[in-house]
Amino acid sequence: MKGWLLNMTEIFNKKEYVRKRQHLRKKMTRAEIFLWSKLKRKQLNGLKFRRQ
């Protein structure tokens, strides 16, 4: 399991995409803002979600 986590980190935390991820988070639509307000507080069946 530990090796799997390292691979996921390598895939999703690539430094060349940092600015793109920041831009997408800052420019969310109203629908995305609403969705993430629910997801980040575990309000969807108690599941935990993380943004990119």
C-alpha cells in the first residue's frame, strides 16, 4: 500500500502543473464552488474528497 501512495503522489503532484492547478482552483464556476463546499466537509455520505 505504501508504494501505491508514493506512485499516486508522483502522478498528481507534478511541479509542472502547480500553476495550472492554482489557476483552476481560483477560477471555479458557481457549480464547482457549490460542489466543493459540500465535498470538502464530508457532506456526501461522509466521504472525503481532495481537490487537485
